[in-house]
Amino acid sequence: MLKFLIDESAGKKLHLFLVEKGFDVKFVGDIMPRALDEEILKLAEKENRILITNDKDFGELIYRLRMSSFGVILLRLRKDLPISRQIYTSYVIDKFVDKLKSHFIVVTEGKVRVRK
């Protein structure tokens, strides 16, 4: 079963949406508000959770500082509304389910990029 950790930047509404869909989901704002990005990434890794965020700093932690991750979905949406996050997250989970673990996925309105 897929497990997710929703960063505060991605919002509580996305958390509730994924809970409704039956996923095992934790929201950073509920369990460790205002945590540092490094702490969030470590928790996701420890619990085998795919991190969903809007914060591009996670890319730097993973690629430049070589921190490990279980998987990241980075939402880079021009229309960054809760409904947009829900639509694009659902799409990525549905269409890229085999790529979620151990990949860094960047989602924009026109493109989904998957990096190991």
C-alpha cells in the first residue's frame, strides 16, 4: 500500500483528499508543524512514505546534498489551488504508480518529469 507524507506547503486539503481516497497519509502540520525540510525528508524515508510538496528546496537536499528519499512528488503548478493539487496528484498516482518509490517526480500543468 502506498503511504504519503504531505508537506505543509501542499496543504491540509490535499491530505484530507488522499485520506478520503483510502491512502495511508500523514500531514506534516499535524505531526511536526514548522519542521525543517531535512527532518521532513528523514521522517518520510524512515516511514517509507512518498513526500508530496510544493517546496523545491527538497530537490536541493536530494540532488546537491545527497540526502536519501523514499520518493518525492514536487508540485510546481502555476494555478496552485487546492483543487489543482488534488487533480494533478491523483493523475500522478494513477499514471505513474510504478515510479513513485525511489523517484523524484516534478509535476507541472503540461508535463510530468520523473528522475531516479
